[in-house]
Amino acid sequence: MREVNFDGIVGATHNYAGLSRGNLASERHEGRASNPRAAALEGLAKMRFVASLGVDQAVLPPQPRPDVATLRRLGFTGKDRDVLAKAAADDGYFLRLASSASSMWTANAATVVPSRDTVDARVHFVVANLSAMFHRSLEAPVTVSIFRAIFDDTSHFVVHDPLPPGPYFADEGAANHLRLATPTGAVHVFGWGRAAWANDEPRGRYPRRQTREASEATARLATLDDRLALTWPQSLRGIDAGAFHTDVLAVGTGSFLMLHEDAFVDTPVFLEELHKRLGDDFSFSLATRAELSAENAVASYPFNSQIVGLRDGTLAVIAPAEAREQPEARAFLERVVSDDNPVSAIHWVDVNASMNNGGGPACLRLRVPLDDDERLAVRGRVFLDDALYRDLVRWVERNYRDRLTFDDLRDPALLVEVRTGLDELTTLLELGSVYDFQKP
């Protein structure tokens, strides 16, 4: 079994609308002009670099935006140009909600459980409802359509519909889930911010997005053995510092975990439970508040790095350039490499366009563990190689604008550009018709 990184291609409406309360980078960059072309090329360059390390890399197409169908459901009528104009009235909040390119952060797309951990020995995808944020909740139906096109072999894959929307089962996908494994065993950590049924929402600065009930339901749907699941509350202190998802302050793979002491509650107890389940092969690197404040960690995202397994058995950390520039974050990551653990290298990558909206390298990818037969069963031309990379770069250069402001979102020509480009992309990726506008 090898982990494939499925990255979302940045969409043509990449913009800074400031829609996510509690996401400090998103709030800070609200209203600025964006460059969708540069953002998409940045994401592709990061994918190409990951592939150059010998790590399996694949792509997922973006979603159609502006989402005119949703605007119609909200009561905006007329032709497409009329709907856009009406939704752009006043402060344009409805148009901003319907134009987000947030599907680029595919760590939120679903929770993935590999076949070796499931009762039916199939890979399970539980598509996230993302109901905590309206603009993200719009992604789920298209995500299901794309996943069922790519993972359509039901002898190997199960793609579940999202959990019912609403406050009880708010699910943020793999951004609140990680899998660790050693020769002793495996454990799936499900981080959660609140228990909805108990109505124990504590007062705090920012929303607690993931519910315990959603985490437990996800494990049930994926037929995950109860002995492999570990639901653990996120630290409220970490959330109020801006760690709206678990993966803002914790990341791990295989036998190694890298975390901040404000990622979870009762950190010593949490780590002892992992050691009990995983044995002496389990290792971790913990950043204390004294070494790296949660605020500096949120500002520079060292824990939203990708940790990837290399062919020589070691691990590499792929960190955002912002963490290199933050002294505490850089010192911590350099210590990680020098500690007694499997990490052998740090690589710095520029994903500034994503970071400006609160997404580092780890946000941009969904980890999908596959064995050789399952990899062969993946449909479409989605595994990145040199030829696909070149084709995608040319596609972005043909179809993306190099500057985008709010006024551009109301432009009917942009909607035509997006749909034309996505039509071309689904042909290039050999996926068929996955979008509603492509269907009769």
C-alpha cells in the first residue's frame, strides 16, 4: 500500500473574499485582488515537486464557479447574467459565497480509510458535508460526482454520500483525520471541536467546526474497526489561536506524528494512548508553547506541511516558505530533522496564493492509500507525469485570468470562460461529464 496525494487544481475564480471566520489568513486578505493563473501554476509546481521525490501524485479538477444553480435556489432569477448582477448587489455577499474556489483544499473533500482497515476490504471515501461554512457546503455534490467518476470500480472503492447537513453532523473531512501505523497496529485519529448532542459548545473566539458525532459516524460508514478509531477533542486554545482544523497544528503519517501542544486536549495522555496502541516504533516531535507559540504556528503553518514517505523508507517534510521565514517555526522544523525519528529532510515550497486564504501544502492534498490493484482501478488520466503536467500548465495558461477582483465575478464572460475551461479539462483528464452544466 502506497499513499497517493490527490491535489485539487486551483479554480479559475480563486479570490480573496474573506468568507471563513476563524481562518485568520482568509480574514486578513479579504478584498485583495488575486491572480488565479499564478495560483494554479503554484499548485501544479508543488505537485510536480512532490512527484519528483518519487511520491505518487494525482490531480482532482476544480468545481464550477460562480455556482449559478445555488444562486437560483436562493431566489435570484433570470438569465445567468441577471442572476450574477442581482447576487452582486449591495455588498455582493451572495455572489462571493457562490464564487469561492475553496475546493482546491482537498484535505477537506473527504475522509479516506484504506482497504486494509475496513471490514469489506475496500477503500472507503466519506465525502465531507462541510456544513460549518455555507460556501464550502456547496462543494459536496460535485465532489461526490468527481469521486464516483474516478473511483468507479465498486469492487475496490466505496464513495459515500455526505453525512446529513446541519449542526449535529458538521464534518470537515480529512483535515480533522489522520492515520498512523506501525508493525504493532494502526490508529485513525479523529479530531473534533464540539459534541453537538451534549450541547457542550464552549464559548470561544472562533467556531468549533467538527463535531464528535460526525467523526463517529464517519468511522461507522467506513466500516472501520472500533479498535482502530480514536476520537480526541481539539484544544480550544488552539482553535481560538486560529487552528480551525486539526491539520493546522498536527500532521503525521506512518509511525511519525508532528504536533503542537495546543493541537489536542490532554496532550501527554493523548501521546501515551498512541504509544500504547502503536508500540515502541511510534515516534513524535512535539512543539511546546515556549518553543513555538500557537499564534506563530498558525501564522506560518509548519504543521500544515505535507509529510511524505520516500522510497528509502525515510520521511520528508514539505513546508510552506512562510515557515522558513518565521524564526520559531523554522527552528522547530530543523529540530525535527535532527531528532531521532524517520524525517530526513525539509523542502520549502511556495504556495503563497493558497496560504493567503489559510491553506498550506497539506490543505491542498487528499491522501489516498492504495495497493497496486486499487491503483490500477483508478479511472481517468489523473496520475501526474511530465506529459500531464505540461498539458495542465498549458490549459491553465489558456483559460485563467492573471487578475481577479470582485467586479470580475459578476462578469458573465467569466462564467463562460470557467465552463469552457472545465469542459476542456474533463476531456483532458478523461473523466467524462462530471458537472451538471455538462449533462443534458
